[in-house]
Amino acid sequence: DTEVTQTPKHLVMGMTNKKSLKCEQHMGHRAMYWYKQKAKKPPELMFVYSYEKLSINESVPSRFSPECPNSSLLNLHLHALQPEDSALYLCASSRNSGGGYSNQPQHFGDGTRLSIL
Amino acid sequence: AQSVTQLDSHVSVSEGTPVLLRCNYSSSYSPSLFWYVQHPNKGLQLLLKYTSAATLVKGINGFEAEFKKSETSFHLTKPSAHMSDAAEYFCVVSEEGTGANNLFFGTGTRLTVIP
């Protein structure tokens, strides 16, 4: 069982829909991450939150909108997605927020498999 | 700049034989290194980590890795492969970023275990 919980596990949506992906962790981690993973590729970083504040946005299109309501929750709001956005979206968390803690591993959820029609 | 090279995109072994997955890294200072495993339709699970303590690191499920600074390598090994080891394996180097860790992933090695 993973300690990072993502819902839903699967999502099919049209290009005009609005949907949200949710991620939750109760390990007391203060850094949370969104990744996008295409088939047979490593994960690509999208966003990083540190202490509930957005610290990194890896030039992600505005049709992806992250939100961190509190230290345990992370959302990814989706709107007007394109077929090439179909992928596995992974959430992760880690104990630190920089400051000499690069040795802290990230803990990943099982992801949301997103398909855009 | 940090980078990771996984030398084999696909490794195939027979059940009960040793596993060797190769990884070389590039880092401007003492790195933190990880191996993650990803089973189909699952997230990434941490196998083990190196953080400048012992150079031989033991992980879960019988895996271990040895950090060799002179060779800039962090190869993953297991004495005897099990069918359940079939998965994608990622070697990762971590650096301290702005407010969080930044992970640099290798391209992955797919391990096939033949019965």
C-alpha cells in the first residue's frame, strides 16, 4: 500500500471538460510534486509545492492548474486538455523543503491514468 | 549539472539467476542517489538510497547497490531474480532545489524475468 493516495485511478475526459485530480498524504511531508509520465518514459516534473506555496512550475501550459489547499492535499485542475496530455499523472511528497535535505526520498502515489478523447 | 545514464534499456534474466542493472551518474558534488521500481500501472516505489554513508546499500526485496565514486557508478544487483521482479527500474540522482528536492531520472531499464 502506498502512503500517497491519488484519485481517481482512471479518468477519461473530452477536450472541453473540466476535471480535477486529487492527491493526499498524511506523512507530515511539506513538499509535494506533480509529475507527468508518458509510456516507456521516466516521469517529468510539472509542479512543486513547498509549505503550500508553489515553488516550481516547469513551464507547464495553463490548461493545468495546481492547487495546494493544505499541507496534506494537492490538486491538479484540468481544463481544455489536448490528446497529447493523455498520460499517467503521478503525485509525490517528501519530508523536506530544501535546506540540506536532498537525501530525503520522494514517495509516489499510484497515479491517475488520464485519457483525452 | 546532474545527470544519470542507465546503460541498458532492457535486461532479460532467467528466474533464479543474478540481476545487474547499470547506472552511471554525473554530479558536481556528493550526490544522493536512489533506485526506484515501477510495476505496470503503479507508481514508483523506493528500492534503496545512497546518502554518503556506507557505499554498499541494502534495499528491499533483496536488492543492493554499490556506490563507486571513482567510476561514478551506482549499479543495482540482486543475487537471484524472482518473477515478481519484472518491472521498470529507474536510477535517480537528487539535488537540493528551491524549496524541495529536484530528481533527475535515468531513462529506465525494463527487467524481464524468464521462468
